[in-house]
Amino acid sequence: MNAPPTQSAVVDTSFAKAATGSSGLAMPSEACLRVALIQMVSAPDLDHNLRRAEALIEEAASRDAQLVSLPEYFCLLGRRDTDKVGLREPWGEGPIQQFLVDVAKRYKIWLAGGTIPIQCQDPRRVRNSQLMIDPLGQVRARYDKIHLFGFQKGSERFNESDTIEPGSSPVLCDIGQWRFGMSICYDLRFPELYRRLAPADALLVPSAFTYTTGLAHWEILLRARAIENQCYVLAAAQGGEHPNGRRTWGHSMVIDPWGEVMAQQAEAEAVVFASLERERIAQVRGMLPALAHRVL
């Protein structure tokens, strides 16, 4: 692998600068971007998950997707929370990172790499990191999940801070003329993060929402983030009953800047397709210029 960039604080525009004039790198149209969200039901077996991820990515590429987004924990939903710590990789090397680089190059796509466990200073924890990789296999941005999920209802208990070290820096990444804000799952409940990213053309929210919280809040929160930031939201999710006994909500979806759901998949493995239209962003922001009306 090529040496990755350091994580950017607030804005990473290295993609646009590096891609301009790069041999063999076809830039997406400014007017339209074809996207695909991969929905998975990941297992405790890394090799199995990578095989399923590639099969779904291949399907997305065969239907002309230019940007493909994987869900949170695409590479592993272990039997114990500590299983992901056992798979942690040094930043810039390791089989999971190499897999993402290889498939982005093989299928000539931009790949938003769900999340993978990256080493941190605490040997008992990892960073839960989303990578953006270009069709030449260059890592163009990295975002470490800032907000860590905590939930307890009866026997259902989650405490991500036990095994994850939080990130601290919002990250934007340019894909040609398209600007993407990067976020992960539980970040969705914190609108102040997305205000730091605005104005973006689209927000990435790879997730593994529980069935309980997804049923109650998933679509409401996603649509709210799209409406208040007047941009597209792309939420690739885990969706189904996993071998470890956990059930995730699924409902991977693409939402437009007016808050309308363009495409979604309830449960099970799937590829969700949509076309992002620059004209739609301009139409919504011209009709109701809320971003220009901000005071605070």
C-alpha cells in the first residue's frame, strides 16, 4: 500500500488536488454521480465477510456505480466486542486495508470503506475508522468515529467506549466537484457535527444500528440531517440477524436534500442504487435558502 495521508482536521481536499491530471482516473460528472450502498449481514468470520463484500461491490460496479459505500463493521461483527480488537491493523497496512485498496482498483470505483479497526495507543481499544479510496487505490481521507454508542435496555447492552477510542476531527473529502462529509452510525444523533461539515453535497453514514434504536429513530434522524443540511444522505447499513445473535435494523437508504427517501432496502444483503443530481441540491437551496439564513 502507498503511505496514507494523515487524518485531516475539518477538511480534506487532497482528493481533488491529487486527482486532477492523474493518469487513468476518470472523474465523475459535476452534474450527476451514480452511487451504490452495500447492505450486509456480517458474521464473526473475516474471510467470509470480505468475500461477500466483494461480491456485492462487483454487482454495484457492473451497474455503473461510481461511488460504493460499505456499512459499519462490514469486515466483522464478532461474538464479543473485543473480537474487533484482535483484528486491529496498523494505519496504512494490513489485510483489511489492502482488501479495500485492491477492490477499489479492480472495479475502478471510489470506495467508502465502511469501518475498520485501526490501532491506537491503548492496546485494549481501536479507532473505528472510515476510509475513502479512489479508483487508483489511493487512500484520500480517513475519519475516526467521534461519538461512541452507549445503550442499555433490559439484557440489551452496548458500550463502545470499552473497545473504541474516539476520534476528534470532522472530515470532508472531495470527489471531483462533489464534497462528502464523513460520519459513522451514532454520530447521526449529533447535528452539531454535520453543521461543521456544511455545506456538503452529501453525507456518508455507514452504520450498524440495533433493531431497537433503528425501529424508533433511524429514518427520522437520517431525514432530519438531509433536510437541515440540504444535501444527500447515504446510509449503508448492517441489516438482519447475525450469527452472534445480534439483530441490526438495516434499511440502507439514500435521501435527497428535501428529505425524500429515494431508495432503500429493509433487511438482508443488497445493493441500493441512486443517482445524485447537482440540480436537485441547487433547486432545494434556491427555493429555501436555510443555510444562508444561519445566524449561530
